[in-house]
Amino acid sequence: MRTLEDRFWGKVAKGDGCWLWTGKRDAAGYGRIGIGSGSNRRSFQAHRVVWFLSTGQWPLPWPAEHVCHRCDNPPCVRPDHLFVGTARDNMQDREAKGRGASHAGTLNGRALLDAAAVRDIRANLHASRASLAARHGVTVHTITAVRRRLIWRHV
């Protein structure tokens, strides 16, 4: 029977940059490898498994510890491209690299308002919420949230 290490490295294409997982991947592109047998078999993310194989330490169960990619390449399993951190560390790394996606305002595909409508709602404080909701095609709850800056804070 082949060892986990043999099975793992047999599914890795090493190159000058990232070492890419060539086995099964999940929808987000992260490699997956099965460990165990029968009813004890579980699937693990390949970059978490390589962290164990290269350091001897299994990261705490997700979400306590993330194994993060410095290279931002989900199928990469090159150990020196990985680091362990918290969810906050992962988010800060993402922001520092300028990859933080903003879905605020009209960048949100489900937005019913635009900046002009938000300014109109906030400028007409004496208008009823119901009349503003009818004018802009939203609910009275949305009008309240806009006025209280719970949504559309950036306008």
C-alpha cells in the first residue's frame, strides 16, 4: 500500500513557481485528497495536507487556522508559498495585495438604488418612508436602512 506522502507527491506538478495539484479539485480550485479508508475516509484540502507533510504539524481545524497562499493560487501546494494564519490574517493579506472585492452600491448586482437615489432619500427627511419607497421601488425597511446609514455608507 502506498503511503500518503507517495500518493500526495504523485499528484503534484513541480515547476519553477507554483507546484500545482493535478488531482481532484473543488469548485474553488483547491486540491482535494482522501485520507483513511472505508467509513473513516475523509477528503482534505491538499494545501493543508502539504503543510502537515512539510512541517509535521496539522493546522487546527478550519476555521480556527487557515493555510493561506502567498501566491494566491488555489491549486498551489508549494510549502514555501503557504503560511498558517487566522481568518483575519487571510483577509488582511488579501487587502494588502489589493484583491479585496467591493460589492458596495451599484457594484452589487442586486442593487436597486444608485448614489443619486440614496442622496434623494437622505435629502428628503420630511417625506414619508412609504412615499420614498414607492418612488424608488424599494421597501420602507430599505429607506430606513439608507437613512440610518446601515447600507450605502459610502455615499
